Amino acid sequence: MKLMTAFMPVSEASYKTVQERLKCQTLEALLFEEIIPVTKNGKYYSFHGQNVQGETVLYTCEAVEKWSFGRVKVKPYSIQREGDTNVSIYTFLEEVVQQTLDGQHTRTFVQELLETFVKDSQAKSSQPPSIPAEDLHYEALESHMIDGHPYHPSYKSRVGFTLADNHLYGPEFNQDIALTWLAVRRHFVDIAVLEPTAINEMYQHHLQPEELAHFTQQLRAQIDEDEQAYVFLPVHPWQFEHIIATVFYPQIADKTIIILGKSESSYRAQQSIRSLSNRHSAQASYLKLPLSITNTSTSRILAHHTTQNAPIISAWLNRIIKSDEYLKNCQFEILKETIGVSFRYQKLSVMQYAVAYGTLGVIHRENIAQYLQEDEQAWPLNALMHKQKNGEAFIQQAIAFYGVEKWSRALIETLVTPIVHLLYVHGIALESHAQNIILVLKNNFPHRIIIKDLHDGVRFCSSELLHPEWEPKLNPEPATHRQFNRYSFLKTAKVSEVRDYTFDAFFFICMTELCFTLEEFGLREEDFWRTCTEVILAYQQQHPQYKDRFQTFDLFAADALIEEMTKRRIYGDQTLYFRKAQNPLLQALEFLKNEEK
Ligand SMILES: Nc1ncnc2c1ncn2[C@@H]1O[C@H](COP(=O)(O)OP(=O)(O)O)[C@@H](O)[C@H]1O
Ligand SMILES: [Mg+2]
């Protein structure tokens, strides 16, 4: 038998690069969240690990505490174990994490880091030296966004995927993916739609006419009743093989679920892995599918209530955007989630419910094509942080052409104004980290943004909505969901939690990473945050009628809270882990005030 090694390019250089990133990123999170104690002597940090004999081991590194939220940055290749720089990821994790941290999930956390190590090495080994010119469009760029979460240490864990799976389905490998289509008895699914015609349109885009006819024929041959009693549903091929075929065995046997076969259309994985774009139909909706793997921070299932809330939330946000002159002027858009389908799990026995929950459904998201003008380009926002394998930053040419000052100011204005407007005026926070923002440019110059991933990424407080009469009636989450995902809630009674949602996803992660990137082009951290603050103050001056709201959702507060993502991974969801951090917007504001004096 031929050994299947095509999926396993192994490059020592790549694994060394990834090993270094993983050690630094893990250490940065452990230090920032104060999970391990450290002694600082200027830029020289020392901390302790414990070897398998239980003896204390001295570790040192060079690090800086950044102006931005006091985020810690460890100098690559500076970590030493008892004076030796040659410390492997295994020894490091053994001694600094596994032996040292007494968390309920320490072992799982280490496992996620090791999975990340291998999967990212695999991806890096097959990364092209630079992004080819024909790939400079949104769909292809999504596959080139290989770096994953910039803060989370387990940024590419994909627990459940083998390396062969990773090669077949990981976005970096850009393979053709054929979906498995099922017919599910209508009585066993819940469907929420934005427009009544949405379902027919989706069939047109995702199934060729002959394919639709063929599937229908196949369905008819297997059932006694009318085919209208069934709904067609796409499933990710990994999900079908590893979960659906087993978990829904009784439903397949009694024809609640009929297996139709693989699609003719092939799909491309976007950077979130489980959202796919259709390669044959440029207008077709993106499909967000459940994948029962754990990636980065959580299991990537699609909870029933989020599929049903998807069109409701999109309709609500769209109404707000279309009624708002300011957002219209910014040409701010969202990719609406037009259809949400989920299996009706409550029809299952308690035991089957537990294993089936969230595993079978789909959310259709609008394609970006319809929102782009001829003269516009779209980039996933994290393309801005992307360094190609040849070492050249993706934004190198844009910045060389316009200059870092001019380009970054335009970028900050483009990003910050619609997001603070939504917060201040409408009382709505979005989970705007870089993976959920699309930057639209004209001639490589920032022009406007489009936001996606809304069904579970919105937070608001009813009493603070500008239009409380438009508040959507959301499907509540089941109590069991709340138990294992205590951080995912849309409605809150505390305004500070709305502000913190914007603060965390947007300022703490997204803007800070942009700041670090632009620093490499010579823009000082202080100047980056000063521009952010100037943009917010200018916005406030232009909108004096909302003065009170600037206090309600105070972005210059000293007590804004940031989620401690790593603690959560190590110690579990029983306690909520948040911390205060020095607010760079506040620091910049004080700086500006002192200057005025
Ligand atoms: N900067 C980032 N911030 C957060 N998640 C990121 C980032 N970059 C990549 N990701 C990945 O994106 C995924 C989250 O997206 P998800 O909600 O699953 O899908 P979608 O955005 O397509 O709706 C995670 O798997 C995470 O690892
Ligand atoms: Mg997302």
C-alpha cells in the first residue's frame, strides 16, 4: 500500500518558526494574565518551571510591556532554560505549564498547544513564498490568512482533525471541498429565513439544475410520501463521516434523514475553516457549517438558537443601518445571514440530544460580491497583519505608496467611526475582531468596512437601544448551553458589558495588533492610539446630541474589562475570568489634555 504522505510536507525551518511563535505567544498570555509569577529586571524577565523530578528550573527571557493595554511582547529566540536557548516546545510546556499550573483543563490546554504546533507547522511548510497576483481577491485571500488568532496560544488546535483532515479541509491548503447533501424530514428541522424566497435562491446557487433533479429523484425513490416533506441540507464532509453517520444512525435507518450524496460544486474553506465559499458561483451565499472540532477557544458546532436568531439579527441590524444617515454615509455594510437551518434536537432522547446538539445545520451568509463596486478591493482585515513567507508584509506596497502616517490615519478613521457610532448611538457592540471585519479599499487606500459573523457576535442592553421598539425577539439559549458557554450571551442588563464587548474584541485584540504591525513601519504606539483618540473625540464633537451616551459607553474608562482567554482555557468556564488593563485610549486622552494646557 502506498504511504499517504502528500499531506505531510515537513520542513525543519517551518517547525522551528512555529515552535518559537508558540513558546512566545503562550508565555505572553501567561505573563499578561498573571498566570505565572515573574521577576522583572528592566527587559530581563525570570520565572520558574518545574521538571519531572519536581525540581525548580530557572527560565529567563527578554520582554517588554507595551503601551497598548500593557500587553507583553517576548523577544523571539530570547527564552532560556538554565541559560540554554535551545529549549523545545515539549520541555517548555512540560515544565512551565503542565507541571506548574494546577488547572482543571491543564492537560487539555497542553494538548491544544501541541496540536497547534503540528498543524501550524504543516501549514507553514506548504505556504507559498508570496501571495500570487491572481489571489489578491477576497475569496483567495481568506485562504492565505494562515496565522490564526494573534493572542490566543492555541490558535490552530483543530482538535479532532488528523493531519490528513487538516490538509483536506484547512483553508491554507486550498483544496476543493465537496459537500455531502442530506434530505431531512421537514418536521425535524427548524428553518429561519430573512426573505421567504431565500430557500429557492439558495438551491439555485448551490445545486446545479441537473443535480437538484437527480437528488429529488433519489429522494423519491426512497420514500413513500411527497418529497416536499423533506428539506435538503448541506453537511461538511468531515462532519458527515465523523459525526452525522454515527450520531444520527437511527434517523438514517428510519428515513428521517436520507443521504443524497456529494455536491458537484466545490467549495473553498475560509479562514474560520467551517465557513465555505462556492467556487463555481461567485454570487452564492457562504455556508457556515457545524464542525465538531475544537479550534482556538471553543467547539465549532452551530447551536440551534443561534441558527434561528441569525436572520432575525441580520434583519434588525440591517434596518438600523439603512435608517441611519451616518452609517449610510460611511457606506457601512454587514454580510447578512439570510437562512438558518438546524435539526430539531429536542425531538431526540436526552442521551442522543447531548451528542447531537449543534452538529447538524447551516447558516447562509451573503456573498461579498454584491457589495463591491468595480473600483473597490476587499481584504480580510487580518491581511494587514499578514507577513508573507518571503518576509514581506502584505501591506508593504500600500504603505510605501501612501506613507504610514496618511495610510494609518485613513485606516483608523475607516475602522473606528462606524464601530463607535454603533456603540454610542445605537447601544450595540459587535464582536469586531479582525477575522470578522472586511476592509474595503480603493487603490490600496482604506475606504470602508463590511462586518460579518453576527448570529452570535452582538451584544446590547435593551434599555439603552436607540430604537428599543425594534429590539428583536430572540430565541433563548437552552440552560445546558449556558452552562458550557457562559461567555456567549447577546443581551445583558449591564451597559458596561456592552462597552467591554467592543473594547475587548475591537480595541484590545484587533486595534492592538494593527498598532504592533504599524509600529514595524515606524508608527509609534503612542501615535497610533493618539490618532484613535482624536478620531473618537472628533466624532464626539460632531455629535453633541449624544453627549450622555459617551459617558454611558465610556471608552476612556479606567475599569474596562478584558476577557482572560488563557485562564478560561486552563481553569474552565465555572468562573468568569476578566481583568482590568491600562487603557491606551485614556492614556492618549490625558496626553492630549496635557498638551492643550
Ligand atoms: N484574529 C482572530 N480573532 C479571532 N478568531 C480568529 C482570528 N483569526 C482567525 N480566527 C479563527 O476564526 C474562527 C472563528 O470564526 P467562526 O465564528 O467560526 O466563523 P465565521 O467568522 O466564518 O462566522 C476561529 O476558528 C479562529 O481560530
Ligand atoms: Mg468569526
